[in-house]
Amino acid sequence: MTFTRTTEYALRALGYMASREGEMLSADQLHAKLKIPKKYLQRLLTDLKRSGLLKSVRGRNGGFILSRRTGDITLAEIVHAVEGTRTRPECFFGFAKCALDVPCAMHDVWIRSQSTVQEALQTTRLADIAGTTFR
């Protein structure tokens, strides 16, 4: 499983926000700290709000805040919010479809590794990564 740039940014932004749980943060503050392109970040924060992971407050002292406690949000929820649900893992070799009757040489190994990644995402909470890359 490979993650999109959007997912990388979402994990960075929410990981940083988790380290400051309960604090309202503006897009400008997040941009300054994380160096995520500002327009991209603003769109991402809006999408995360729409998915229910963030709440926002407009105005001078407004910004974004996590909608739930960091221990209640899984990384799988974050990935799902920005990438959607994948029904089948991508092929290791990049083929659009891996024939189930004649799978590629990496098919079984790749499926197992994808399952391991999914399990890790489902069992890892936002609290577990809070601030780890932002010290």
C-alpha cells in the first residue's frame, strides 16, 4: 500500500494537532509549522472537517480542532477520510488488475503485507503518533 501525498499531509497535520490536543489551530499556524503548501492545506483541512475528524470555528480567533479525543481516532479513519475505501489492494507490479486464476509472482506476499498494514492502521491511534515528528 502506498499513500498519496494528501494522506501524508493529513497524517502530519493531525499528528501535530494531536500533540496540541484541545488547542484551536489556524491553517496559517499549521502551514508555518508543517511547511505544507497553504492552498493544499486549506483544502485538506476542509475535507477533514467534512469527514468529521475536525471541527472549525470561523473568525479572528478561529481555526481547526480535533472533533474527538486522539485516543478515539485511528490512522485507518484518517486514511479512509482522504483516500476512500479500497476494495482490493493494488497490484505489486502496478497492473490495473491481478488475475485471480493466474496471479502475479508477488500476489500472495503482497496481499499479506497489505493486510498487515491495514491491521496496523486500524490498531494505531492518533494519540500514538502525537507529536512524534514535530519535536
